[in-house]
Amino acid sequence: MVVLLTALNIRGLGESAKLNFILAILDLSTQILLVGVGLVLVFDPSLLIHQVHLGSVPSWHELIFALSLAMLAYTGIETVANMAEESRDPGRQVPKAVNLVVLAVLGVYAGISVVALSALPVVHHGVGYSAALGEHFAHPGYATGLGGLFQNDPVLGIISRLGLHGTVLHIAQYYVGLLAATILFIATNAGMIGISRLSWSLAEHRQLPNLFSQLHPKFRTPWFTLMFFSALAGVLILYGNTNVLGNLYSFGAMLSFTIAHVAVIALRIKDPDRERPYRMPWSVRIRGAEIPMTAVIGGLGTAAAWVAVVVFHSEARVVGIPWMIVGMVGYFYYRHRQGLDPRKHYQIERAERPADFEELEYKTALVPIFGEDISATVLSSAAKLIGEEGVVYAIFVLPVPSQLSLEAGLEDEEAQGRSVLESARIQARRRGIKIHTGLIRTRNPGATIVEEAQRVGANVIYWSTIHAPAGEQRIGPTAAYLLSKRPCRIIIENENRRARPPAAVPA
């Protein structure tokens, strides 16, 4: 899977946002359904309360260890910020998305934890084999199947203990397994995208060698970064000890979270006048700087969790700390070789715009519609050209043969055109696009589009031939007429079709 994702990302095949959205909704819906079914079938408040005795079951050592691992549930929320460049209003939309994700994670994970401990409660076991837990023990104590038999697939363990039987149980198990594998695939791809962007940024700011910012000569993607970290991931996968990998991940995550909290506080002190569309609540003014207490409390919590990981897990001390030292030594060595101060900020210089460069600003876009369908991609592409305050004019062009009156006939075609325009309006509204629609009967589509562009004062005509009739695909007569008259900027979208071999003709 890692090799496949590396190849796809190097080729620049972006992930499908629609597919990711559908899978995320399916995953969230499945978890909510699981919580609901579990609350009905196995939830037992008395059992839930009486199986926990802080200090013994679990011990304080186990509780601290569990807290450090539980924080891993929140890793990935910061991935929302990686997509800020694709957001129309990141200052408003990214914080809103993060807050909603936090609420979803809290609600779903709390519900699943309650159901899990009701379906697979903590039980006392002796020495030897325990039928209730399905494993052997060398010493007596307390345990749950969530940490043993179902450690690698806890959700499947929960489903197996919900009282389902026969076909229903098998369907539920296969569905959850397939969905989990699909979500893992998408999450791995998202992680690969994130590490490539992060490494590119570090190389841009002279914190990694320039090799990490090099682009593939053909696909224009950071090929070396993708191959390097994919190879590193492959080595860790071959090692295969999930307990050690989980502890190392917790070591890195808690350290990075702590640094992030400290960075937020430092920016409030060093750069208090920076534009901040979103501010964390509960800030306290200290020596003229507003210090967010959420960052202070969060930093102390993640720092304490990191210390606990280092104290209680030998692999964090044996591997994590030396790995961090190697990284720091490599950073200082690289800066020294480049003649750069390790404490200062640098950035690779890029070519500046020419002095006479003028950025094109479109306020209105005219989108002619032929055929039976209008792609939402066409509307979105046109909307990107004009920005949030612009207007898209979508017109359905209905050619009328000379044998018919211009105002009569073609009732079915006109009804179909109005249906297409209504679909365009719905799709545009869903994407927040300002749109005006209209239907025009004409004998000369090219001349009519030119006149309409002049009437509405269009800055650009976005002409897509993908859904046009066969005679208008590629550079058809209408496109040729528009290019000859050029009432404004003309953008023509064609489908990239490979030449097909001619069909065989029988003798």
C-alpha cells in the first residue's frame, strides 16, 4: 500500500475530495450507529462503574500510561490546517472545522469507550488460560479483551460481543473490516500529503537540505521527500511491533504538541500585532501580552504526558531521545555547512514578479451550456477565476433550425434546458457561487454568446466542451467563432482523450 501511494503521489494524482467525504461520513455514521446499538444491547452503568477501582484496577502507573496513549486519539485533528491553502476563508473555516472535529472525536470516542467496556469488561483472571479473555496469563490480575485478544481490532471485538448471530454478525464484521481498511488507506495518503508539505516548508526555510524541495521534472511533485519517508515507513512496518511503534508515536506526538503550545505562547509575546482571525478563549494579559491559558494548560498536559512516556517506556528512551539528538545534530551541522546562523530565520529566494506584471482580475464569467449536463467542476473552475465577489452567468444555448420559427417549437428541448439550468443553480448554491441563469434560443450560438458577453459585461467566457454535442467538442464552430471575435478573455476546457485506433473494417 505504501509503494502504491508513493507512486500515485509522485505522479500527482490527487485524492478525490468527494470520495474522502463519503468515506468519512460512512466511518462517522458507523461509529455513531455502533454506539447507539451498544447502548441498547450491552450498556450496563453498574458494570461500568464497579469494574474500575483507581489505584488498583487500573493502577496509577497504568492510568498514566493510558492517558499518554489516549492523547493519540486527537492526533490528526491538526491535519485540517494542512488544507488551509484550499480553503476560501481559512481564518474562519479552519478553526470552525477543528472545533467541530474535536466535538465529534470527544462524543464518538467517549461513546465507544463506554460501549467497549460494557461489551468487554475488565475481569479477574488467574494463572493459565482464561476462557473469558481467550488468552494465557503467567500471573493473576485484571484484564480486558480490548488489551489482549482484540488489541489490534477492538471494534471487531465489540461487534462480536453485541449479541449478534449468524449472517447479521458476519455482515457487520466484514463491513467494519472493509471500511477500516479503506479509511486506513485514505488516512495514510493524507499523512503522506502532510509530510511532503511539511518537508517542503522546512526545506524552503533552510531547515532541511534543498533536496527535499526538489520537484520531479515531469510531474512537478516532491519525489525525493515522498520516497524518503515512504522508505522510512516501510522499515518501521517491517519491524512490525505495534506496541513499540505506538509508544514511539506517542513520544513524538506529545513532544510536537508541547512545542506547538509553546510556539503559540511565544508568538503572542514576540508578535502581538499579527492579524489573528481566530483567538483562543481565556487569555490573560501578562506584561502587556495576552497569553492564552488554553495553550498554557495544554502545554503542561502534553509535557507531562511526554515525561510519562519517557519514564515508563524504555523504547522512548532508547530510540526516541537518540533519534531527537541525531535530528538536532543534523540540523546544526547543515546550518553550519551552509554558513547560516541556527537561531535565525531564512527562506530560499524565489523569482519575483516582473515590475510590469499585472494580475488579472475577473468580476464576471459567462458559462455557456450545451447538451444535457452541466458539470459542477465547470462552475467551480469559473468561480475560481472571479473570486468570492464575482458572478457567474450560466446560459443554456438552444440552437433553432432555420426550418422552425425562432419563438416556436422545440418545447421538449427547452424544458430540458431549464431543467439543466435548475441543476446548475442548485450545484452553484451548494458551493457558495453567485450565479445568474438564462435560456437563449438562437440560430447562431457563437454570435449570441458574444452579444450576451457584451450585454452582461463578462470579463471571461469559460467554454467547456466536455458535455457539449459531438459537433461542438474540441474546437468546434462555436469555439472557433468565439476565438475569432474575442469579446473578452476566452478559456476553453477540453477533455484529454487519447487517440483511439481505427475500427477494423470487414473485408
